Amino acid sequence: MKTYTNVFDLGDLKTALAEAFEIKKDRYKYENLGKHKTCLLIFFNNSLRTRLSTQKAARNLGMDVIVLDVNQGAWKLETERGVIMDGDKSEHLLEAIPVMASYCDIIGVRSFARFESREDDYTEKILNQFIQYSGKPVFSMEAATCHPLQAFADLITIEEYKKKERPKVVLTWAPHPRALPQAVPNSFADFMNEADVDFVITHPEGYELDPKFVRGAKVEYNQMKAFEGADFIYAKNWACPGVTNPADYGKILNKDMSWTVDAAHMAVTNNAFFMHCLPVRRNMIVTDDVIEAPTSLVIPEAANREISATVVLKRMLQSL
């Protein structure tokens, strides 16, 4: 595996899941694989679960880890070609990338959507420069449009907790005070469409995800109807993806609190498990009673981030 940016990079999902559960039984089974290898984790944005779980995964495999916070202590980076660099940015990404690559064997990159240009975000301008110019295997720790480590952990969690062979999984939009990227819902849709689940997406009109992620999934604008009989509820906010109106890209079009996942919503499900990638705004995304219920999987889901990252790094080490 040379890159990890989406579900298709994993190949057969049953094989990937079997690998995940093998690692979960013995996290250090492949600890000699990364001996004398270095993993560089580059953060353009904040992180808690991704930072900790990916460092832990790399160390499970015997790797050394370097963590770089681009916005704290590093030179400010210019990312655009043709710019006269007479401002506060001292170094260009095109020099920085090969320099960083010379100190490591594998690179992880975390760079959120900027909401300045839909084209730049949806062509993954930052991530793809690392893939193009580093010469090293590169994996996404959340990019402008995708968060494949999270989505793989979500799939592992669903596989662990499902009570029937083909569960109904619902991805629901929920309100939030800030404009958030579509990376998590995009990747969740990306994975669920390839998994053996009955997948439904529900959101207010105007929040349609990009068709390349929705693919054949059912889209239901009536949230309560979507929840009926569900086995898993995955709640997440996202700002307008700008599919129907590009001028609305990145905007908050709706703050309807009736979309908050509460006991009344969960009552129409099949005693569904609740999922969220965290961090979560309580009593906006989900009420206290739902996230604290025995059916809440947010902590096991977060713990599985270590497992998804270990599988990805293991495969990248094996490709070296």
C-alpha cells in the first residue's frame, strides 16, 4: 500500500477486517516490522484521537515517530505556486515536502478543508502535493474531503457490534454552531457503500454530499423516517457541500435543533447503537442521555482508531 486516502486503497474489506481483528488480539504481533523505520506525522490542524492513536499504532509496529505541528514552531508554509513570497510565509511546501521526506519512511498528513475554494478542497490540493513530491508512502490523517482512518475504525466497530448479518446503518446530519468539513461523512459514506450494510443518509435539503461518496445510497430528507428500524445511528454535522449551489459551499444553511439525536429519535430505531467520531457538541449533535446510554459506542469507536491505523501502517511497511 503506497497511499491511503479512501476505501478502495484497502482492497477487499473482509480481508482488511480480518487483519484488524488479528491485530486487536495481539497489537504487537508485527512489532519488528517497523524496526529502524520512522513515521512522520504532519499536523496542519488540531487533533486528539488521530494524534494519539496513530502514534500508538506506529509504536505497536516498532517504528520511531516524529510529530510536526506546522502551525506551532515550524516556518509558515506557502502552498500556492507563482506567489511572490513577501509576506509572513517563509518556506514553500515544494521545498518543505522533500526535506521532510528525507527524514522518514512513511508520512501521515492532517489538513482540513479551508472553505476558500471548493475546487482546491475537493481536489485535495495539500494531500496530493505530499503524495506527488515526497517519494514516500503517504496516508491521510484527515484531509479536506476524507477521513479514511476514522471510517475504517467505524467499520471495525460496526462489525464488532452488529446483531444481524446486514444491519441498517443511518448517517444523520445534526446541528452545530460552526461550519464543519464534510471529511467524516464523506468517508463514512465511502466505506458504508462498499460494506455489507443497508445504508441510508439523512439531512436537510441543501446538505447533499458529493455524488462520488453518496453513490447508490438511499437519501431520506425525513429524519424520523430514516431512523425507523435502524441498527446503527451515526450522527455528524457538516457544512453545505455546495453540490446543488457551489456559492453555498462551506456555509451553515440550517441550525434546526429538531435534528438533534435524542431519545425520541432513538425510540423508532431497532434499539440502535449510537456512533460519533468525537469531539461532539452535547445537546446539539446528541443529548446527554443518548451519548451516555449503554448503546453508545463512541468510546469503543475511538479506541478502534488505534486498530485502523495499525493495519494501514502495517501494510505500508510491508510495501517498502
